[in-house]
Amino acid sequence: MSENKGLSDLEIAHNATILPIEEIAVRAGINVDALELYGPYKAKINPAKLVLPEGKAHGKVVLVSAMSPTPAGEGKSTTTVGLADSLARAGHKVMIALREPSLGPILGMKGGATGGGYSQVLPMDDINLHFTGDFHAVTSANNALMALVDNHIFQGNHLGIDPRRMTFKRVIDMNDRSLREIIIGLGGPAQGVPRQDGFDITVASEIMAVFCLAADLDDLRTRLGRITFGYTFDRQPVTVADLGVEGALTLLLKDAIKPNLVQTIAGTPALVHGGPFANIAHGCNSIIATRTAQELADIVVTEAGFGADLGAEKYMDIKSRIADVAPSAVVVVATIRALKMQGGVPKDKLSEPNVDAIAAGVENLKRHVGNVAKFGISPVVAINKFASDTDEELQWLLKWCAAEGVEAAVADVWGRGGGGDGGDELASKVAAAVQGPSNFHHLYPLELSVEDKIRTIVQEIYGADGVEFSVPAQKRLVDIQKNGWGGLPVCMAKTQYSFTDDASKLGAPKGFRVHVRELIPKTGAGFIVALTGAVMTMPGLPKEPAAMRMDVGPDGNPTGLF
Amino acid sequence: MSENKGLSDLEIAHNATILPIEEIAVRAGINVDALELYGPYKAKINPAKLVLPEGKAHGKVVLVSAMSPTPAGEGKSTTTVGLADSLARAGHKVMIALREPSLGPILGMKGGATGGGYSQVLPMDDINLHFTGDFHAVTSANNALMALVDNHIFQGNHLGIDPRRMTFKRVIDMNDRSLREIIIGLGGPAQGVPRQDGFDITVASEIMAVFCLAADLDDLRTRLGRITFGYTFDRQPVTVADLGVEGALTLLLKDAIKPNLVQTIAGTPALVHGGPFANIAHGCNSIIATRTAQELADIVVTEAGFGADLGAEKYMDIKSRIADVAPSAVVVVATIRALKMQGGVPKDKLSEPNVDAIAAGVENLKRHVGNVAKFGISPVVAINKFASDTDEELQWLLKWCAAEGVEAAVADVWGRGGGGDGGDELASKVAAAVQGPSNFHHLYPLELSVEDKIRTIVQEIYGADGVEFSVPAQKRLVDIQKNGWGGLPVCMAKTQYSFTDDASKLGAPKGFRVHVRELIPKTGAGFIVALTGAVMTMPGLPKEPAAMRMDVGPDGNPTGLF
């Protein structure tokens, strides 16, 4: 993302004017005594002390999604930030709700998750590193649970937990492939009971999902207690409440659950809170953050991870069922580069003009746009401008959108900032869309069987002919029914690079089937995860990890961080 | 510790008056713009912004140590806090430097590590849970290193690292015995390279030790780079600098390295920062915290973990060699209960009057007192009063101290608080000791071989006849010499319950040998760890973990936390 400017994202962020967080709070309508400061530019908001405006209508939600991304991402966060800044510039009372970045990918290869160029949330280095410690708290709660479970087995196993049928793993906020498959408890009778195990990345933890879906502290405790971590020797599910430790896990999360207030470069208030991955979890910020933003602002701009097939579908079918957060407008971010990639251009040629490739790749965008319409919402396409884009390419895409009857605007929020005029046209189209009538509905009713819910998603959203279940997945379908979990929605775990479960199949493929290799009931979060294809719940590091370039400068500021 | 009062430590802490941390800063002579607030009652101090008083002499250090402890501890932190409060009450400009608590034992069985009764640092619940995230940052840095190392091996192993000769482990701030011995990297060529591994608890991480011994951010980077994490196939040590990731690790620690300011119940300023375990690491708070406190106050009261055989010896021989922090006075905390235990009384009978058992157990105290004198310092014995102590017992002990020519005072800082008159006599004796002449010297010169350094410690401090090295330890002694590490001091890892390496041998045993089973060169921290007996670098949870009682109350405050 730093190819077309002299300054890196980090340099732009450090050059920006940042206001004391109390000023941002006042701007957002937050009483300052509800703030718990973390340095001068970050604060948690204590919901118990927040005095909300009386009689104010809940803010409308704008959901920012995208076409299938390139590995560098399409600038969805950048568009989210820039769009919000542009809406604020046009006089709207606006607030951002964004998920927190995961440390693992930051040390690996992904850019920051705080936007880019002149559309960033600040302080970007803090937010991309430990921030206010929320992910560490989730990691602690997750691993406390597993230490307590293995200790229970070691100390006599009163509950009769079958060590071969554990479904919950330890987590670490790191890309660490060596921990994917491990054996623990070796060393003899004093060191525990040996069993097969593995670590997931923290953003794949059910505790992260529970954290993001909880309405408040009491709901958090209830959901934590409801988590199924494994099965007994007689194949009954065992929950956290059976073990009696939901109180301790709640205690470990009591501060993390308070949403974090920060600001954009243009001074727009942003709540950055929670962050499950959208390819392996439900993929959006906490309900507490979205609801708080709705109570304070008229328009809330929020993001769902990866392409609209993943984050947006889960936003509509999972998050919007639990709380009243259904979007009034959906933005689908597209880039000329991603269209070329979807049209078959190799990664090192994406900067070369190529309208033919765009015309081939636009089928991918078309399917995403059509998918959003299936939820009753007409999307707005945001063309996130890169410096390498030619006028001919941009005009071709605008014409295509017009011919398809889709609202679209070119946004240069990266280069000019939403606080400048880079996002004015996009903001005006989104503001209009928000006021339009909403026919929002979910894709499927909960009464469908889990099998049919998955079939509906893969056929309606991915464009597949059908779904194949592995033998273990078929067995789990029976269990799910037997245990009374058939009414839960489904959380698909799939590669973000393709509509199929194979990352190499680009464009808008047809004539394929999706392979469900494993089903994991997440009874605390309240959904069934379906792992498809080769999707991993623990990423690895690349050959040249980004960490190799990172350091602290003599001024105490980070260097090499994007 | 909560047996002899109607109120729990947590209740006393919640009933206490807590001042805004800015007021405490002013009291300590800290300019408020050097503070980075973490809520209203905690702040990090940014050393780059701290304006120090000119021409002020460095404060004198009072080191609080103890006799061999009972599993519940002897109230060393309580005495540290109460003594500082009493010194402040007597008009001294005083500051506390204390290590941070580890989350693992808190969820297990240990009480909080923030003092007790009316001698506590506040906010005790925050400090005992995630506090300002320092331990999470250490965990992240440690595990980032290991993910990068295993990724290096996976990606072609250019450095030729031998996966069978790794000496560095991943860590987790949890008591989790199942992770002591594990196999990682299973699952085939895409999941890494299989090898034997294990997790230590975070407080045993060399990165924690480095963090606590670093003078500043640059020294931190240098020490991190110097860490040896394993050996190549041709048996050469491989360091973090060889891998080139010391910058990224420094970045992950850049905020954690700033010391944390909090307050006691009586309003005395306290720096709580860093926290290696004293049985498996060097066991005291960061040098940055101790030095900062010395620059601000006239008297700094600090604590070294477990008994004087462990924490105090390491304070004298490791920490005091690296920085000018040698103690001007040493307090040895003793309790009637611990003396009875050392005299052979079973745990459930410690509250029954028993002068004979005290007379038998006092040999343990005598050896600790004598050991302190070997460093050129005459200790003050602090008798930490419990409600079950009889006058006869206390008088017996005071008389014994007088006969031995040892200064002593009964301190009721738990029940009455240092802010009350509970510690006045102790404070007056300590204030006198601080002014006395210091003949401080280390126990051994660095020129001795590692073998002879260990022999000196076990014979002079533990009272052993000698030391036995396992075959692997003998081989490592040769390596240490060959690699030029022979001049490093030694960090003994030993049970805290006995002078021997066997926790069941109480009192002041004679005629025993200490068994060194493993030597681990910590070239970043700058010492050689000697693991003796069965000492563990990863604790386990008890049958009824403390976590089972913990929760959050309707007011949002913790319940069941001590």
C-alpha cells in the first residue's frame, strides 16, 4: 500500500495532528468521566458511566465490504475511515466501528489494519501493536480455560472428559505454524495426560467471537458458560459452566469488554474493538462497539472482513440476528488492481494498464454486488483509487457499474484523505442510500437444517453447485441435531481469495462444489463453524517476515512498521 | 492471609481511599507530563520526559527478604509496603519498588502479590490481573522470537539451527503443566519441522530477565540481541542478533519497559515493574524501576522473592553487579507460623501456641540472618505479626534475636497498616540501619569458574557439603567455558521451601549435596541458570484452583479474588 507515495503510512500517521482523546470524546457526545485513559490518545469507555442522549434515534449502519481481495487487501479499512471522514465533512454526525488488528499477521506480512495514507485511525502504531490489551485478555481467558480443563482431567476427571474428543484449543496471537498440530502432556504421570492438541490464532478463538457478540458483561458470562469445549467418554457435550469457571473468564475480560475510543487523521471518533478473522470466524468488531456508536451518532460506518462472501454474509446472518445492527447501506470496495488479478493478471503486472483483464475480472465484482442485493440492499461500489490506475480503466469501470444499474464512485481517500475531498462523491451516494427504504432480510431462516443452511450459502452466495461433507462432518451433523444445536446459524470458514474453497480459482467460477471437512459447534458464540477446503485456523509466517524490518528509533517511535 | 480479620484483602482494598495518580506523582516529585495514564489510578512513567531533581543524592536501598517461606508466604510484600508507609509517616521521602504479580499463580493458589491487610498497593485487583500489560508484552516478544526461529528452520534453515539443541522455549502466563513437555511441528511438511519442546511460565522467560536487567531501551535491544536460543548442527551458539529480530522484540517491549506508578493504601508512591520468579529466575523488579525510585526518593524499599537464599543472594550477586543498587539495609521477614513449620509442625496446627517448635525452627532464620551478614550487611529481622501469635511466642523470638545480636521488631502492618503505627518500631530500626556504614560485597568474584561459583553458593548460603552435576550439566560446563561465558554470574533455580534442593527438608539441614541437573546459559540476561533438584519452570494448578471462586460482581468489581 505504500508504493505510490513518498511517505509510508507510519510517516503520515506520525506527521498528523492528533487531538487529546478527551476532545474526541466531547465531539462524539461522550461524557469525559466515562473515559478510562490509556495514554493521551486512547481511552476505554465505561458503559456503566456513559450518559446517553435521551430520545435520540439509533444511528444507521453503513457496512463496508469488498470484492475478493488481493493478498495486500483492497483498502477496505482505508475506505471505511475515508468515507466516515467525508460524511463528517458533509455535516453528518458520524462514528466509525472497526475491529482491532491481530499482532500475528502484522509481524508476518499484512499491512496494518488501521487504514492507509490519509485515511487512518490514530495512534496507528499503538493500535497495531498491543493497543489496550484486549487481545491479550482474550488469549489469557482462552488459555486459562484450557489449563483448567487439562488440570481437571489430571486431577481425577470427575466430569469424565474424553481427552480424544476435545474441540477447544489453546490460542496465541502469533502466526506460528509449528503449533498447529502438537502433542501435550508428555513426560510421565506428573506432567499431565498426553493428548493431541494444537494452537489457533487468537482471532479464531471462540472467546473472541463471544466477546464480539456479547451485549454486556452478564451476556458475556452466560455465553462463556455455554461454550462446549469437548465431549465426555459417553459423548455428551461438556461446557464451561459444567466446569464452573465462567466467572473467572468473565473477570479476565471485564476491562477488555469496554470499547476503545480513538480518532481518524481528520478527527472523526472511532470505536476500535474486538476482531475475529472473517475467513475463520464471524469477522467484525464487537456488538458493544457498534451499538454504542449507534447510540451516539446518526451514521455508523463499520467494516466486515475480507470479501462480501465472507464478512458481509456473516454480518447479515449472524451479527444482525443477535442485535439490531442491520445495515441501511452496503459499500462494496473494488480496485482496478483486484479486478485485474481476478481477470488472471499475475501479481507483478497489476500496475500495467489492462482494460481487457478488468473486463474479465469484473465478473467477480458482479457476483459480490448481486449477493448484497440478495439481502435486500442495493450496494454502492467504492472504487478505491491507486496511483497506477489510468483514467481509461476507471471510466470503463464506472460505465460498467452504470450499465449494471449500480451506484458507484471513485474514492481517493488514501491519497487525499476523507478529510479532504477524496471521498465527497462516495459520501454523498452513501448518505442517499442510507435514507432509502430498507428491505433487509437474512439469507436463510434458522429453521433450516445446518446442512441446508450451508447449502444455501454455498449456492446463493458462492455460486457453487452444491456441498460435500467429509465423513467426520457427516457424523457431526448427526451430533448437532441430537444435541439440539440445529437452530444455530452457520459461520463459514473459507479462503478469502476465491468464491470456491480453492484460493487459486479466481473470477466468478461455476460448476464447483464446496468441501466441508469439519464442523465445530461454537455454542457460546451461537453458531456452527464449517471448515472448508484447506482453510487454516493458524497462519504461518512468510520467508521474509515483516518483523525483520521493525525496530524502535532513537526518538522512541517505531520504525519499519508498514 | 485472610483468616484473622473480618474483611478480605480485596474488601479492604475496595474500602480504601485511592487518590488520582497525578497526586501521587506530585508527591513523588514526578512531573505530571511524564505520566502515561492507564485509567485514573495507574500510570506509566516515560523516562524520556521525566525531569529529575538536580544534585539529589541517589536514594538508599532497603532490601526486604525472608526466612524460608510457608506455601502461603510470610508477608514479605506486606512488610515492604508497611515499612515504606511507616518510613513515610516518620517523615522520610520514600518510594517502593516492587515486582509485578504473575497471573498463573493467581488463578492457581497463591494470594495476591500486592501485600495484604492494611499494607497493600492499589488498585490491587488491576495489578493482580492484566495491570498495564507488561507481562503480555513479554509473552508476545518471547513467542514472536520462537515463531520466527521455527519459521527460519521451516523456510530453509540458512543458519543451520539444530532443532534438537534448542534452549529457548515458548512461554505463557499460566500454570499449565500439560505444556511442560510437548512435541510441535506435527502434521507433515506444510506444518513445520517436528521437535521436542515445552512452555515455561512467562516469569521464567529470559526476556523477562532481560527486561528487568536492562538500563534503558538501547541496553534492552543489545541484551535481546545477545540471547542464545539454541545451537547449530556444528554446535555453535545462535543468537537473536544472528536471526536479526532484536529490533522487532524491542518494538514489542517499548511501552512495557516504562515503569508503572501506583500507590499504597496510605498514599506512598510505588513503582511496580517487571517480575521474574525468584526460584527459577533472578526474582526482583526492574532495574529501571529501582533506579528511577532512587533518583526520586531518599529511601527505596524493594523486595527480593522467596527466602534470602534465593532472591536476596541473586539481588546481591546479579542485580547489584549490573547497576548501582546495592542495599544499605536488609530486612529478613520472619513469622511465628513459618518458624513453627520449620520446627516440624504440620500446616493445620500452625495456629496453636508452640514455643518449642519455634525454638527448633529458629535455626532456619539463623542461617538466613547469617547469610545476609556474609554480604557485609547486618540485617534487621521483621517479625510479621499474625493474630494467632501469642505474646509469649513473640517475646521468645525477640529475646532470641537480642541474644544473637540481631536487630528485630514486631510489625503489625497487616492489621494496623504502615500508615498507622503498626510499623513504627521497624521503620525506626531500618532508618538507623540505612544510615550505618556499608561493607557490602558480592559473595563470589566473577573470575571463579561457573562450577566454583555454584559450589560457593551452595556451601556458603545453603549450607551444603558440595554439589553434584548431572552428566548433561557436566557437558554444558565444558561448552560454557568454550563459548566464553565462564565469567557470568550464576542464577540458582531451587525450591523456595528448603535450603536443600528437596522441598521436604526443613530447618537448617546439614550433610547434604545439591544436585544440578541442567545448566542454561542466559547470555542476554547475562547469567547461567542452574536448575537443581526437581524445580520446575512451569507450575501446575492445584485440585481446587482459586479461579473457581472468581467472578465479577453486579458493580463491575471482582469477587473471590483473595
